[in-house]
Amino acid sequence: MTVPQAPEAKPGDGRAEYRSGMLVTGLTYDGEKGEVSVQCTDTRTGNEETVVSGMVIGADGIHSTVRHLMGVSVRKEYAGYIAWRGTVPENMLAPNTLDFFKDRMSFVRADGTYFVV
């Protein structure tokens, strides 16, 4: 689980539920009700459940189960770049470094590469 806790809601965000650690096993759409039913299994407990919502965002990566279950055909092709990822525990960073990066994004273009922090 890359992001185990959802970010804090802001005024006007509406109701949202962040369900980390769920393995999606099925999707159905009821056009009359405008609802999506998501069958899933909690990867920590093994419990199965169905979640019903007006909107579902499946952020499950390049080999997306959600995309596959929806029948979306995608041709994977090299885009000319690679996304390098790295993490460091916050307690290993200096307080001024944490303060600098809090609530902002840094984008650097270098010769033949990009950095997003």
C-alpha cells in the first residue's frame, strides 16, 4: 500500500471513501441507478465485500485489474522515458528539507531526464 491514509478533505470536496488494500475482483454498472458495484477482497483480512458508488477511481497501476475488468484494451508501448521512483523516511530528513517540500512540487528538466519531487 503506497498511500495507506487518504489526504485530508478540503471544503467542497464532497463525500469520499479511500479504500487502500482492496483487491478488486469484479465490477458491474447499473445504468438506471447510475451506480457502480465493486466486488473486492481486503488483502489484509481476506474478507469479501461489495461497495456501491456513483463514482469509483481504481488507481491500481500499469497492470490495472480495474482496466482489465472493464474490458479496456491498451497497447503498452515505450513512451521514451522511465519514471524513476525513490522514497526516504521523513525522520531521515533535516527539518528545513521537510519544511521546503511541504505542500509543493518541484519539477526539474535535465539533459535527457526529468525529476519530480
